[in-house]
Amino acid sequence: MNYHPSFTHPSLNSSRVIDTLRFCRPIFVCILGLGCTWATVGYRAQAEEFATGPLQESAEQFHADVLPILDQYCLHCHTSDAPSGNVALDRFDSPRQMFAHVRTWLKMAQTQNDQFMPPKDEDQPSESERKTLVTWAESLGKHLDEKPSTDPGQVVFRRLNRLQYNNTMRDLLGVDYDVATAVGLPEDPVAFGFNNIGTALEIPPLQLEKYLAAADEMLSRAVDTKPKSFSFDMTKVDFDLEGEMPEGRGKDGPIPPATEVVNGYRLFRLSSTHHFPLTIDKAGTYRLTFATWGHKGPQWVKWQPDLAISVNGQVRKSISVLSVRENPGEEVLTLRLPAGEVDLSVEFVNAEIGPSWAENDHRFRHLGWKSFEIAGPVSPQGIVPSQEAHEKIFIAEPSPRLAPQDAARKILDAFATRAFRRPAQPDEIDRLLTIFDMAQAEGSTFEESVRYSLKAVLVSPQFLFRMEQTPVGSDPQPVTDYELASRLSYFLTNTMPDDELFRLAEANRLHQPEVLKQQVARLLADERSQVFVHDFAGQWLHLDELDHALPSEEFFPEFTARTRHAMRTEVLMFMDHLVQENRSVIELLDSDYSFTNRDLTPIYRYGGYQQEFQKAEINKRRNPERGGLLGMGGILAMTSHVSRNSPTRRGKWVLDVLIGDPPAPPPPDVEQIDEGSDKNQAKSFRELLSLHADESSTCAGCHRKMDPLGFALDEFNPIGRFERERQGEKVNATGVLPGGRELNGVAQLKEILLEQKSHFVRNLTEQMMTYALGRELTYEDRPAVAAIVARLEKNDYKMQELIFGIVESYPFQYQRGADQRVTLNP
């Protein structure tokens, strides 16, 4: 497969060394001009003829039987122009569009099963009409689940998100540094619940500037440009002394000389000036290193020697020597020096510090100075590069047998191959070598010249984007082994493929089922998989909201920042345990264990009082409410208000996160409940909430679904402590679900969720698959989802079976052909 690099080399004819900003800016201007719409490049988005058989029958039945019922009872409210509850039922211009909205039809079927819609004050369908709607929608979902997979979905040129970029820079360069935070990379937008969705990961102009800064930051830590160095032995450097030492004897014996050499250090007791004439080839930032110490004197006197550094007679910086004689060290600073002849001078300015004790006894600071080194140009921060990282990148160096350009080619070919996550093409390396050649021609060192080319790689779209080449033809094709390696690695470790994945991809073996399964197991056993587990769990469960949870320390003093952190840790450790021990995903709904420490035990009333987190068994007879996500303080706290529970927020979280049936957002003009109003002060919050729902028809539908779920959790206070009574009254945790089923408390809620665990398992599968693919799922993905759910049912719902199923799925391993007719997304 041929790869065509997206960057081109603009004309560069400045007399200065090439700045890769000029090399890279046109690339991103092109990208920004396109508005990042590469998702459709190479595809013909045409409506494909829908399949015959059951799906054709569903389409015919829709027009014959379903549409008349919708027209009579539903379409006056649920149209695309003003969809009530954010549900539109008129998007059926073609069978494909009708299929694309299968989620809407299944939601409609649920409302008919529960006789939830239409509202009670409107005409109601007959039982046979409701049955027609339900049977048709459920049959459509079943037919779509069973249809052959023919479309692996839309592959988008995805930008690395912030987490992936940070990790990839670390692993590529061998430098563990949070460069995204250092340069202020913006947070990524969230779509479909996750921040790694390709169509949402745009690249605004500010982001380009941050990438350029990040490349400089990382390369300054990874590349030793072998700067020119000037070293001085201070025992041999001339100096000028200011003043004279007293003569005779002092209080403690003979007065010492103004200067002497002690243990390799030149010791000064008088102020002194030192000149260092230099010839600077290139203006820039230089690192100055002083091997020195200051005499340690009485605590009530400032005894640190001060040094003033001048350039051509003008004081530019000053420092205090903090090291002491008993523990000598180095003082390091950076200073910008001009090119040409430079007189650099250093003055010890504060030797004499006080009046005499006696006639011949003055007090003096002591300065011990062993050596002085000037090196540069270096990065503005004066960073000392990692020699290990440097050696990892510079796998060749010029020699009598290897020309500089040939050595640079070896370095750039290996580096670009890892950075682009597939073999670098010869023309790509030729372009990078053009930069190297121009830098060499302008007098840069070999390392400096290579560094410019490395920066071009780090701001190339081939690095910043996960690009996959569209196969020729109209049929879907398996992704290449290199592309599969990237998909796998960014799914399970959120970073670039490691050496073993590269090796298997190069040998074209990764796609072999047994090899692929071994690699999934290997990556899950690797500690790097914790990044995937925490990132997925944090986003799916909305854990970031815990940092801004509303319960106040005024009402709940134990709800401190430390407690929040412990609550988050509990959830993440639970998820880690499910993955590493290959436990059942059903334990997310209910379990007989969790993880606690000293901060959580007083709230939960189970577990030990150890400071460190440990697995804690839950006695289900004593604590039936605990176990699973709904018994964890982090989930309960982030869905509460300042001083009370929020049944609506808790119920919404259950619908959205566990069931995958998020309610519509509230209307923009909806009024909030005013608990402080005179007319409301005598009412309970449950009564106020009921009135709020009854008074607004637009709110009633969603509240009837959310509130009973939230009330079932009401025995948990805002920070998750279980309370059967509150303010002297028994907590009312009852509710009635749509359809008329009653429930009382979290134990019954969990029973209902377990009875319908297939909905939870399917939702979890869809959520993780969305995360793995980095795109919205469509109805074409339903066969793959259904197959994974069936696989889980046959294997005790083991967590690793879910992950294996996603990696082995058709959408994960295939991509569309360039001429394939594709499904229109909803």
C-alpha cells in the first residue's frame, strides 16, 4: 500500500537556520481551510439499495400499518421542526433513513408497552394499535441485529486527543513529561459521551501554536544538540580583588589571606571580579554552571554570597549562592548572549558584611569557587536533555564511513516510522532531509540539524492524526496490520503501538486470530492498560463531575477533597478489578465486595480502617443496599445538591449511564423549583417535584421516568451514607415506574436492573465500542453489537470477553472501500 504524505515543502530562502514553523504552517492552513472534513475523503456517500427479505418487509409494513397510527396519534407533536421531548418520528424519506433511526422506534415501542405516550389528556391508541407499533419496532431491531455486516463504518482522520498526544510524545521520545499541561493544550470536545470522537476533534489555529511549542519543549528534553562549551578552572583564572584584609591577629587567631585554594576550590574573602572573554558563534540562550559554595555563618546574618553577571559591562543577572561548604553544589542559570566577541564578567559583590569585633577583626562572607562552565545555545529554560532519550533517537552518527546525510537518513527513517505508526515513505524522508541539508549549510551542528527535521515530524498531520488509507474498490477490506496495531494500542493503552506490535505488524502476523488474542491479553496485563480503564470509566460514568459535586462541607464536614478523591479511587479500582480479574460486568449492578479505606469506612459502615485501599467484603444481609455502582459514594455525591438529594439527577444518571436511555434535555424556558417560596415552604421536596411535573406537560414525561429511579436511591444521603430515617421521619424511597411497576429502595431497583440486565449489557457494549472506534455507532453496527452481547451471555458476562469481542468485531477490523456506497448517518 502506498502512503502519500500530506505535507509539502514550501520555499525556504531565509539566511537563518530553518524554523519548522514555516515548514508546517501551510500544512495546517490547508487543514483548517478544509474545516477538518476529511471524514468523507475518498467515499461516495450515496444511498445504497436496501436489502431484500425481512428488512424490505419491515419497510413495507411501516408504510402500510405503522405510519397511519403515527399520523393519527403522534406526528402532530413529534416532527423534525419542533420535536416534543427531542423525539422526531417523521424522518423516513427512505428505508435507509428509517432504519437509521431504529433507536427512536425502539424507544417508541417502550413507551407503548408502558402506555406512557400519548399524554393521558390526548386520544389513545387501541391495544391492537399499540401492539402493532411494538411488534414492528422490535422486529425491525431484531432484523437489523441479524443482517449480514456489510458496512464497517466511517473511518475519520482522527486527531490524537490530549491524553493520547501526551502519551504518544512520551513513548516516542522517551521523556516522561506532561507537555500538554506545560504548553496549555485545550481540553478536547466531548461527543457521544467521549472526548476521542474523530468528527469532534477539530484543530483550531491556537492548537497549532501549542503543538509547535510542545514539540520544542519535548525536543529540548530529548535531544542533546551538543552545544559549544567553555570551561574554566577557577584555581587558574585571573581575578581582581577589591579592598584589603586587616593585618595582625584576629579574635580567633591569625587573619587568613584574602584568597587561597582549599580542596580544589578557590576561596575568596574579599569582593572580586572575574572576566571571561568569549567568542560566540551563534546568538542564543546559554547555560551558565557555577560549581561553588558559600560559608555558613550565624543564623541571624544573611551569609549567602551574591554574584552579579555582566555582559560587555552591563549587569544582566544576579544570583545568591545557596550551597554551603559542608555540602557544595552547583548554581545554574540561563543567559542570552549575542554573537561575536563577548566580555562576560562575574563579580562577588558582598564579601565584607559588618564592623570589626576588635581592632583587626572584620567579618567576611566566604565564597568557594571550583569551576565555571558556559554551554550553548540551549533551550530558553536551560533544560539538560536526557542522554537515554537522546541515544534512543540518535541511532547513527557521522563518521569517516558514514556521511552526515546518510546518518541523518537512518535516524529520520526510524523516527518517522514510529511517529507515523507505519513505514515512512522515501519521499517523506527526502523532504525531511531537505530541512537537514539547509540547516547544515547554515552552520548548524549535526544534532541541531536533525532536531529541526524531528520537529517537522512532530507537527506533521501524519503524526498528529491517526490516518488510515482507504482501500481501492467498492468492497470493505481488512485494515492493514499497522493500522490494526494503532487501533488496538490506542484502544487499550491510549498511546502508540509498542515494539512488539510494530514487530508483528511488520511481519504481517497481527491480524492472525490467535496472535491478536495474545496481544490483547498482553496489553490488558500491562500496567499501561490502567490508562484505558480509568479513561473509559471516567467518561462513561461521568466521574469528572465528582470534582464539582455540590454537597457542601457546611452540611457534610466529612465530604472533603480527600473524601472525593477516595470515592473516585473506589470506582476506578473496582473497574480495574473487573478487567484484571476478568470478573462479570454484572457486578457493576450488584456485587458482594468493593474497595475502601479509612476515609470511606465511616460513611459506608463496612470495611476496615486501614489507610490504604483494600478489597472489602460486603455482608449482603446487613448491607443489601451496597455493592455495585449504585452503592458507591462517588456516584451518589455527584448526583446530589448542596444539602439534599436530587432524585431527578440520580434518576437521570441511571437512565443515561446504566440503561443508555438518556432523557431529553429540559426546555430552555422551564422554571426551577423554588423551595423558599412562601407557597412552597410547607411542602416536601417530593411534593414540589410532583407539582413541577404535573404543571408542565413538557416536563412530565421525563420526570415520570427519572424520578422513581431517583427516589429509590433516597435512603442514601447526599454523600452516600445510608439512612432509613431522616429528621425523625422514615425515608420514603418508593416510586412507580412507567407501566405501573412499584419499587421501594435501592435493593428493589437493583433487582429490576438485574432482571433486565440485557439492556445494561448492550448499553455497556455500545459505550465501549463507541470509545474503541472513536465514532458514533449506526444501525450498521448492530450485528456486531448483538454478536458481542451473545458472546457475553455464553461466557458469564466476563469483562475481557467484552474487550476481545470488540477487537475481533467487523467494525474494528475492517474499513470501507473507496467506491463503496455507504449508509447515510442519522
